[in-house]
Amino acid sequence: MRILAIETSCDETAAAIVEDQDFKPVVLTNIVTSQLKVHAKTGGVIPNVAARMHAEALPAVLAKATKNQKLNYDAVAVTVGPGLIGCLLQGVSAAKSIALVTGKPFFAINHMEGHIYSAWLAPSKVEGLPPSEFSVINSQFSIPELPALVVIVSGGHTELVLMERHLHYKLLGATRDDAAGEAFDKVARLLDLPYPGGPEIARLAKEAREKDVVPDFKFTRPMLHDKGFDFSFSGLKTAVRTLVEKHRPLSDAMKLMIAREFENTVADVLVEKTVRAVEEFGVATVLVGGGVSANDHIRLLLTEAFAEAGNLSALLMPPKELATDNAIMIALAGYFHAQKGEYIDPAHLTAKGNLRLENRA
Ligand code: KG4
Ligand code: ZN
């Protein structure tokens, strides 16, 4: 089966065609048009600007993904939520129109489900070294053992989820305030770095490690005293703001120190809570997804934690280029909907900005 997938939940207009060959996905096309340059100027995503840009970009993105209609497909999948409603509606109405006029099977995908299934493309097993980069086209598609612990770290979500069966999700914990990616973005703004802040902070933190710039302060690791699986990152952001205000104008060395200690703090909390959840729920696999899972330091600490623990058959993370939003992941989730016969009537579907992982579209 070949699935045409469309993703427009935030600031990437994406379409892809993925073919399933004996449960090994082969990516035939993968088009992502990013709005980042525009949003970098305003320091963040302005929803109606983003929605308008999706509307303008979608026809060309779809034409490229289908190679100007030369590439056939058997089904259509689209991100239905969560996300910015005006943005979601663009992709959903395009996908509905395609499904309605072609009569092809249609799947409504939760964006977070896409991030989860993107980890299925992971090349690395836990006993390996830090995940190496690899070509998406030649990826190995290994279906991991369930139950799995899912770690979602994106710009809008930070969640630990227990997945006992495909397409069944039990929320174990979530952030009580800012998401991890949001914290990266807000701290970047405090350091006068452009949007999106995650890669910028990661770059400075890396430079600090390379130059051996060691922070002479320490941030509290939030929520580690709490035995549950919730997170909180807004206090950490406030701690950064207080430090920044005290040291204005910031020296380059101070920026390096803040980036390094902030990244260390987020990584420590994510890894510690993940390790605790693995121990408590005895899962076979950990799946990590979302834009923040592109972070090298977090990937390294997770890999080291489970390499040492030796109690896990697999730690699966998407290749870095598929950690942030794309349509391949929506097609991958679509396969599991197809397997379970979870087709949906396009005529009755609408976008849902606050869709939760546990609820069906
Ligand atoms: O999953 P995603 O592309 O969009 C949402 O669904 O939210 O995630 C975007 C988030 C942004 O907050 C961005 O700053 C963060 O992922 N991000 C990173 C890195 N690359 C992207 N955060 C930390 N380190 C990175 N290398
Ligand atoms: Zn996302």
C-alpha cells in the first residue's frame, strides 16, 4: 500500500508518499517546506500568518510529493490535531478533498502518534553507540516489542506514555506548564537567539563543552523530587531569566554557560524520569519522538543510560532529520491505522486543535 500523507499542524507544510513493502517502509517522496525564515523574524509562530503560508504552499508541495501526479497512491492520511487550528484546517481540507474526489481510503492521524511512529525508523539499538545518521530511504524498519514507553518531547508537548498495543496510549505524565521545546525556545529568546531556539541552544551548549566552558552555577532539576511522571519547565525558564537580568549585558562566555547548564538540566530530568518509568512499568522498548529528540546531548544521555542499565531490548529514536515535523511520520502512523482497519469517512472529519493522544479523531 502506498500512502500519501499531509502534515500542516504548525510551521512546516509537508507531504510524503511512503510505500509499505512487507512492513518495511520505502519513502518514495518527502517534501517539507519550512516557514522558519518568516517566523524567525517575528521570534515565533503567528498562527494566522502560518495558516496563510500553508494555504499558499500546499498546492506546490502536493504537486512535488506526487511528482506532478505521476506517482500513484492507494490511501490518504492527514494530521487532524493537535496543533494550530487554522494550520490544521489547511491540510485537513486538502486531504479530505483528495479523498472525496478519488474515493481512496482515508486516515485521520494524531500528530503525536506520528512522532511516536517516526521512532520506527530508528537505526540504533540500545547496545550501540550514539545513533548514527543514515539515509531515510535505506532505513531498517524494525517493529519493536510492546509494551513500549513513549517519550514525546516537542514544541507543544512533553509526555510519557505507555503503549501496550498499537494505537492504544495511556498517559503516564505530562508537563504542567511549558513543553520542553517551548522552554528551549523561550530560553533562546532570553539569550537573544533566533527562533526556533532548540538548535541554537544546542549549538552553544556544544561549543561550551568543546571549549570546556564550565558553568559556575547550577539550576535545580525540576520535578525530580516528585515520584510521578509529570514535568515542569517554567520555573527553569524563570531561573534563567533571573540569571540573565543579573548579568546583563551577557558576555559570550555567560551565554555558553547558560546554554550548557540549561541543556544539561532538561536532559537530566528527561532521562531520569524515563529510566524510572522503564523500571516501574517493565517495558521492552523506549520510543522517543518530537523535535527535541533531535538534540544530540539528550540522545547521548538516553543512550548511555540504557546501555548501562542493560534492561531494555531497544531504545528507538527517529533519525534526526525526522525528529521535527514531517509527513513521513504521518504515513507511518497511517499504516497502523490501515492494519487495524481504522479508516474514517472524510466527509465527517474536522480538525481538532486540542486532540489528545488517548482520544480517537
Ligand atoms: O516536533 P516539532 O517539530 O514541532 C511540534 O510538534 O512542536 O518540535 C519543534 C520543537 C521546537 O521547540 C524546537 O526548538 C525543538 O523542537 N528542537 C530542538 C532541537 N531541534 C528542534 N530542541 C532541542 N535541541 C534540538 N536540536
Ligand atoms: Zn511535532
